[in-house]
Amino acid sequence: MPTNKIQLGQFGEKIAANYLTKKGYQIIARNYHTREGEIDLVCQKDEVIVFVEVKTRTSRRFGWPEEKLEKMAMTAEKYIEENRINSEWQIDIISIIANRTAKTARINHLKNIDSRPFNG
């Protein structure tokens, strides 16, 4: 089990990517950065582009990833523009609570928190 914040985040993103792949998502990009913000995973499922925020915690003490929604939407719009995407898109959130002593993780996948049709 990871010992610091960066390792914990990377651990959670790996768990999330494996989880999504098993659910039929194709991972397109990881850790997409702009001045507006960052998106952990960019995926595609069927004809929909899915932007995924992954938050890995060892407890709920520091809040929930849902708090980043507005910044994520702006970053997703930038990705859509830069990559000339012309399909529907949505934002999903994956919360992972890692139990260090049991070496397990609980995954909560919140789908379609924010979706937008293609406006092109």
C-alpha cells in the first residue's frame, strides 16, 4: 500500500483505470493538464467521451472529489476544443477509500455527474 500522497494518488488512478477497462471503457489519456485544471482519466465508452476525476483517500476526512466539478467542466471543454471532439461527453467521479491495514480498496463510481451534448 502506498505511503505518501503522490503514491496514493497514483495507486488510486491505477485501480480506477483497471476498473474502468473491465467495465468496457477505453482509456484515451491520463493526467490531462491545462491552466484551467487537470483531469485524471479521459475515457470513451460507446460514443461518449468520459472525463474521470479519481480521488483516493484513506478516510473521508478531507472531503469528496465532487467539489472539483466546475473546474473539471472547464478543463473538459478545453480538451474537447483541442482534440476537436464532436460527440457527447460527461464527467464521472471515482472515489476510492483505501484501507491500509487490510490492503483493500472500496470503489464508488458516480456516473454522469455533468453531461453535455455536442454543440458543434
